[in-house]
Amino acid sequence: MNLNKNVNWGILGCGKIAHKFAEDLLTVPNATLYAVASRTEKKAQDFGNSYGVTNNYGSYNQLTKDPNIDVIYIATPHVFHYENTLLCLNHKKAVLCEKPFAMNQEQVEEMIQTAIKNNVFLMEALWTYFLPHYKYVLDLIASKKFGAVKSLQADFGFAATFSPNERLFNKALGGGSLLDVGIYPLFAALSIIGYPEHITAKASFGKTQVDETCTVDLLYKNEVNASLHCAITKKTKTEAIIELENGTIHINSRFHEPSSITIITENESKLIEFEVKTNGYSYEAIHVQEMILKNRTESTIMTFEKSRQLIKLLDTVRAKIGLSYT
Ligand SMILES: NC(=O)c1ccc[n+]([C@@H]2O[C@H](COP(=O)([O-])OP(=O)(O)OC[C@H]3O[C@@H](n4cnc5c(N)ncnc54)[C@H](OP(=O)(O)O)[C@@H]3O)[C@@H](O)[C@H]2O)c1
């Protein structure tokens, strides 16, 4: 098996995150940003020109029909992830789809089953999982060097400019804090402790009826707990603090992106820094390429089960705060 084979990428949706991902893709060994697609041809041309891409399509459908593309990165608003992913998978294109994977468990399950049926790779772009500092923390916890986890506090809040028609505040586009940024503290709880036994949640809603802030408390066996918070109307520290039996790990701000950690024990406080030369999206892209070249339909890290748990937790929290998108 030649793991140095070139992989041709397509980008579907030329918005903000697509730019960051495209920048990183240019640094990934054996990756070619081969084509991009936008709903309008002019936008695709402009986006493609910025990265030296010549196959710039004015429709998502055209992109999926290009026989030279191996994998498509989906970077549209949440509500379109389901239909965009099915479109790609049914054209036998591997998919890396932005978070949240889709709007509910039923959609996620259909996406997974479609990937399996077509024997094509599919992964949710939970990029944090692949970052060096986060991997270090998970390995450290698994080593039991500081004993078992007792609690987690994690938050992600930023003050977005209110704009009722844009993705973050627009309910029709899946707006709100939980699905956009709350997914990271929830993901931290799942990856660090696992699926909880008991869930409580509350939220505050704004003029556009989306959750502008959300607080989630998770309870596990032996009184292990997680306190999670997110917001799109105020900046919060955006850090994760993991209390263990014999020490505390701080994943420093902002914990979900390339960052540092501080390990605090009775005798010392030790800062560990990690050198990351890209925006951080290169790590998930490298993993996706490896999986595709190994002919896998599922990631060994961000597995289907992990995506199922994440959307189940999001659905449960939504039910508790009374947030419905239908
Ligand atoms: N992993 C991360 O760090 C990260 C960071 C930010 C966002 N995200 C995720 O990435 C996704 C996109 O976020 P973004 O901030 O890049 O959004 P954005 O700037 O609004 O871009 C989304 C793109 O989707 C396309 N689109 C298709 N139908 C649309 C519609 N009806 N209205 C608006 N746009 C439509 C548009 O591309 P065309 O006009 O080219 O078709 C648009 O530029 C979200 O699901 C978000 O959760 C992830």
C-alpha cells in the first residue's frame, strides 16, 4: 500500500472556514486542492484563484461529478451537511464534513449507512481530536499518571456581531450557540470522560429564537461531573480544566484549537507548549488521507460511534432546553 499517493481534494462551499482549511491543505504532503464549488461561479473562481485551483465549479453537483476528486470537504451551514454529504457519498466521493455532522441523530445515521453502503470514507471534521496538545492530554489521562478524572469544566464563548440573517443567529441555517461552539465542550466531555448518566441543561434565547447561551451539566458514576458552557453573545475564557485525583490539567485558551496545556500538581505548575505551524486543520486532513489510502470507510479516531454519541448528546440537550429546528 502506497501511503504517499496523491489525494485530490474538493471543497464544497466557499465560506470562512473553507478558506482556513484551504490554506492548511496547501501545507499537507501529497494533498492537492484540485477543485472547489460554490453556488455561484464567480465566487468559486475567486476562491479557486486564491489557491491556484483551476477547476472551479458554480454548483455543488458539478463538483461531485468530477472523476478526479478523491475526497470532498463540506463547509456549508449545519442544515446542509446532511444533503451535501449524501450527494457526495452517492457519487462515491469520500467526505470530511464540518461539525455538527448534521441536525439530528436520524440524519447522522443515514449518512453513516450511506457511506457503508457505498463503501466510501466519511468523517465528521472534529479537528480538535487530531491536534497535538489535545492528543497529548488524552494520552496523559489514559496513562493514569495523575489518577482518574474527577471533574471537567469547559467553555467556549465569543461575542458575535448580531446579524439576524447570518448563520449564527439565523434559525433556518441552524443558528445558536450549542451547535456552533457548544459542541466543543460537549466533545471534550465525551472524549475525556465518556457518555454521561444524567444530563441537565438550560439556555437563554435571543430575538431570533436561537440559543445565545447554553449551560450543560453532566453527571457520571462516582460523582464525576462536567460543567459546560457556551455562548455566541459573550466572550468566555474558552478553556478546559480537568481535575484528576492527583493533579489538574488546564487546556489553555482556546482549548479547541492549537494551544498549550498546564499541569498543576501539589509541588509544581508546568506549562507544555506544542509547535503548530498551520491553522490546525492540516492534522485532520493528514488523517483523512491516510484512512482513504487504507481503503477505510470509517476513521479510527473520530469513529462513527463517536459521531453518534456527539449528536445524541446534542439532541438530548436540545430537547431539554426546548430548541427545535423543525
Ligand atoms: N472546524 C472549525 O473550526 C469551524 C469553524 C467555523 C465554522 N465551522 C463549521 O463550518 C460550517 C460553515 O461555517 P462558516 O463559518 O464557514 O460559514 P459561512 O462563512 O457562512 O460559509 C458557509 C458557506 O456555505 C455555503 N452555503 C450554502 N448554502 C448556503 C445558504 N443558504 N446560506 C449561506 N451559505 C450557504 C456558502 O458557500 P457558497 O456561497 O460558496 O456556496 C457559504 O459561503 C458550519 O457548519 C460551522 O459549524 C467549523
